[in-house]
Amino acid sequence: MPWYNNDYPPSYKNQPVHIRDKSVEIANALLQEGNDEGTAIAIGLKLAREHFAKKEEENNIAKLKDDHTI
């Protein structure tokens, strides 16, 4: 069952909105590829967390580079 708007799996309930939205996006794509709901939910959340952790790390590296060029 694809998820939309405020309809999302209970395990996403306490996640920050940006992670929850990305998780739903990923999980829906996994469902379209034929994965079962449980797998899609778990992988969606894991990949969303990794996505934002990587973005945060990239931002921190960019900030460090900016701080060193001053």
C-alpha cells in the first residue's frame, strides 16, 4: 500500500518531518519495484537517515573549508 500526505507507517511517526517524507518517498519506490511492505518500510527509513546524515556531513565539510579560506 503506497503512502501519501500524512498517511505513513507507524514506525515513521516520531521521525523528523524531513526524514519521514524521504522515507515515504523511498518506501513507495521500493513497493513499486515489488518489495513487500515490511522491507520497504525498514529500508526506506534506513536510506532516508543515511541520506540526511551524508548531507549534514557534506555541509560540515563545506563549512570547514569556508572557515579555512578566510
